[in-house]
Amino acid sequence: MTEITSYWWVLLIVFFILFYKFVLRVFFGMVIVPEDKIGLVTKKFVLFGTDKSLPDGRIIATKGEAGYQAKTLAPGLYWGMWIWQYIVDMTSFTLIPEGKIGLVLSKDGKEIPTGRILARKVDSDNFQDATAFLNNGGQKGRQTAFITTGSYRINTFLFEIVIADQIKIYENMIGIVTALDGEPIPQGQIAGKFVEGHNNFQDFDKFLDKGGNRGLQPQVMLAGSYYINTWGILIEQNPMTDVPIGYVGVVISYIGEDGQDVTGDTFKHGNIVSKGQRGVWMEPFGPGKYALNKYTTKLEAVPTTNLVLNWANARSESHDLDKNLSTITVRSKDGFPFNLDVAQIIHVPANEAPKVIARFGSMNNLVSQVLEPTIGNYFRNSAQDSDVISFLSTRKERQESAKNHIKLVLDEYNVNAVDTLIGDIVPPDSLMKTLTDRKLAEEEQKTYQTQRMAQEQRQGMEKETAIADMQKEIVRASQSVEIAQRTADATVKKAEGDATSLKLNVNAEAEATKMRANAEAEATKARAGAQAEATKLTASAEAERISKTGLAEAEKIMAIGKSTAEAYQLQVTAMGGDNFTKYKVTEEIGKGNIKVIPDVLITGNGGSDGSISGLLGLKLMEMMDTDKNVKNPKK
């Protein structure tokens, strides 16, 4: 027992070592705050002083009052925090992750003014200095300010931190902003006024300081990431407004000051104002994407290319402006109803688009209020002035007339009428059958005429073919005649050539003889000139004789014939024609030794067999002559 008592101090040291923090806390008021913690202090009572209670409505002590203390203990060693007087709670730092923000709710502070929902920002080192927050007039409730990504020593007795996502607006989108706090929207407006300098609503206090209005805002936010206090700002994402190629966008603004009409006195169908004012803006937007607030502005797309509208049940264009148009039913002068398809091509100039929208509000209204009644009534009136057949046959003229009429009408509405086209015309079935039957009969008649003409042409062709076939023979005969003619001409030419040759030969021979005679005469100069002259005369006489012999013979024959003919003529005149003929016959019989009386005379007895006897006699004579010819063939 004595030994145990002697070692009591050892037990005391072991106890101190094991429970030194508790001992130091109790006897010395020591508090150690770790590096990743802060100490939240609660004071149980006040030892000295008479007025150490918290003011009414306060829960956080800033001047040493009992209760939750505004001042926190940073990481480190503290003394005098007696366990019987202070409670120190260790809490972690407030951590705001990447892509998040911390929205702050204050549990103590001044009251928020009536009509406001958010407490205004005060200087408090991002809410890490609770004493400064309260002393600088910080208000209780939801704060306009917030803390961004990082670690903070936040007194959670005073502040509650709500983690919220960072606002991201995606590509080709816009953020439409609605403020939940601020001044009321001016009377007569649907959105607040335009405020600058708040960095896309990320500094909500500046927005409020510059008189920003609660409610719908005229500004929009483009694609990007933003630190937005969602207790004060609501963001609605919408696609950007697209103006396609071939269109212009006419802007109708519902906000802004009332502007003066810029069209002058000539246009009386609505206010067209400058950009930024309330009304239809004078300058339309070209093709592209625009960040327009759909609640404060409206963009009406107006096609500037040629636009085709079809009055036809089975056809509608991609723009759908003609989706409610249908085939026009008209009635002719003769009482027949028939259907008519019409296509109208229009063009709205870009600079006239605002006037069209100011007058009608939309392209659909232009179609339904102007084009549909104008075109329908025109063709109904036109059909009543004509019967169906005439309407069909004068389609081209009626189309041109409709084009001119509709152009005049649309010019008054700042729209250009490019063309009016009549499509299918569908008369009644009964009338169509009559017309079809008539047409078939006409076509059959044409067919018969064509067939008849074909037969006539075939006959003509066969005739021409026969003539062509005969033409071969004609050509062959003609060629034969031509060949004979050419042969005769050749013979004549040959004879002429021979005669010419003979003449040349004779001339040559004569010349040769002359030359020989001359030579002989020269050689025999001694001969007498008389002999030479005689020889020369003889040669010339011989040549003359040879050349004139043929001519003399011909003249002789002609003279004989002529004299004979003249003698015969004189004998006929002297004897008479018949006597002269008998004389010449007798003369010729005598010259030819012709037997007038036969050598043997065969006669009959006059009976019935006389003819037979005569025939037998003739036959016998023929046999005798034949026998003589056989024996004497040379005769």
C-alpha cells in the first residue's frame, strides 16, 4: 500500500500526458484550431459589465455579448477560452467547387426595406468578417452578393451557404433575363429600361444602384458562362432568331419610346419608326442570326425572292403561305361550273418589307386579305363574261389580262406582281365528253383525209415508178440514137478527113510534079521553052480534066433526067394520060420479052370437071419446070 502511494505522481504524469488538452483547456483555457478548421465561439455568460445582453432581434454578438459570437477563431492556438465560459465548435472551411457559386443567406442583420427581396452588398471580405458585415449595415435574408470558386472561413452561425450552378448559355442560344428585384417597370411598358455597367447581370448591386427594374429585361445574354445570382435573376434560354437567305427580317418592337413615323404623309397604315423605338423598325435585318428577345420584339420574315402562291388543291409550296388556298371554282356565262388552278408569282422589295408588315402584320395576312380575294374575284368575274369553250380557247389572253389587273392592285400594297399563270382548267365531265367526241370525230376525219392523200400519193408514186422504169428504155433508145448519130458524124468526119487527105496528097503530088518540072526545066534549060510550056499546059489540062469529069457526069445525068421528064410530059400532053400509059406498058413488055400468050393453053369442056382439069394442067406444068431446073441447075 505504501509503495503504491509513493508512485502517485507517476500516475499523475500519465494522466496529464493522456488528457493534457483537457487539462490545459480546463486550467488555462487553451484551444487549438486545426489548419483546415475554424472555431465557432459561443459565449455562455458575461463576467463583468451591466449591459452585455444582445439587442432585440439580434442573434449574433459583435461586442462581447453572451451568445453566438460574430468573430471566429482562425487556425492556431488560443488561451483564456475557459471551458466554463466558452464553447468552441470546430467546423470545416466553406468550399465552393469549380463551376459553382455560393449563394449567401444571412441569419442576422438589418431588415430588408419593404418592396425588396434581396439584401444589398456590404464590405465584409466575402462574408468572412461577420463583425464587419453587421457593423456595416448588412441585412438579414438572401444576399445580392455571392462567393465564387474557392475556400472561405464562413461563420455558419450567421451565414448559410447554398451551392448553385454557374449559368451556361450554349452556342446559337440567348439568355432572356427576368429580374426578381429592382424598381417597378414604368407604366405603359412591358419590360424594364436598358441599364449598362452590370457586367451581364453578374453585378446585381450595380444593376440596382443604376435603377434597374424588376421583371422582363430588354437586354439578352449571349453564349458563355456567367456567375449569376439565381435568387435575383432568372435566365430562360432560347434559340437565336434566324433570318434565312432570300429573306429580310422586319422587327416589331413592343418596348421603347414612342417614335415619330418616318414614312411621311404618304403612308397611313401604321407607324414605321427608327431602330430602338416602339413600332415597326424602318430598317429590316438581312440574312443572319440575331439575339432578339422574343418577349419584347417580334421578327417577321419577309421573302425577297420571287414567291409562288398556288390556288390548287394538290400543290403547296414549302413556305406554306398558300396552304389555305384551294382551286378556284367559277361559273361561266352559259351556266357551267368549272375548276381553275392559278399560280401567282409576287416579289416584295427589301425596302418595302416594313411597309407590308406595318399594313398587314404578316405575310399570311397579305395572302388572306389581299391576294386571295383579289385573284378569286377576278377570275370569277372573268368567267361570267364568257362560255366555257371561249374561256378555254382564249386562255392566253385572259392570263395576260389577269397579270395586268393584279399588278395594278398589288402596286397599291407595295408588292410587285411578277406573273399570273393559269394552270389546269377542268370543265364539267358532260361538256368534256361532248368536246372529246367532237374532237375525236374531227381527228377521224383528218385521219381519213390523210389516208386518202396517202393513197393518192401511192398511186402517183406507182405512176412515177412506171415512168421511171420506161425511162430506162427511153434513155437506152436515146443513147442508141446518139451513138448512131455520133457514128455517122464520125464517118462523115472520116470521109472529110480522107477527102482532105486526098486533096492534100493531090496538091502535094502536083506541087512535087511542079517542082520536078521546074527542076527538069532548070536542068534542061537547053530544051526549048515551047516544049516546057506544052508540058506545063498538058499537066494543067489533065488536072482540070480530072477535077471536072465528075461534075460533067453529074450534069449529064441531070440533063438526061430533065429531058426525059420533059419528053414524057410532052407525050402525055400529046397522047393523053391513058393512051400514054398503055403505050409505055406495051413498050416495057416488048423490052422484057414477056409472053403475053402462054405456050400451052389448058381449057375445060365447060362441064363440072373443067376447073379440076385446069388445076391438073397447072400442076403438070410446075412438075415439068421443076424437072428442067433439076437437070439444068445453072439455068
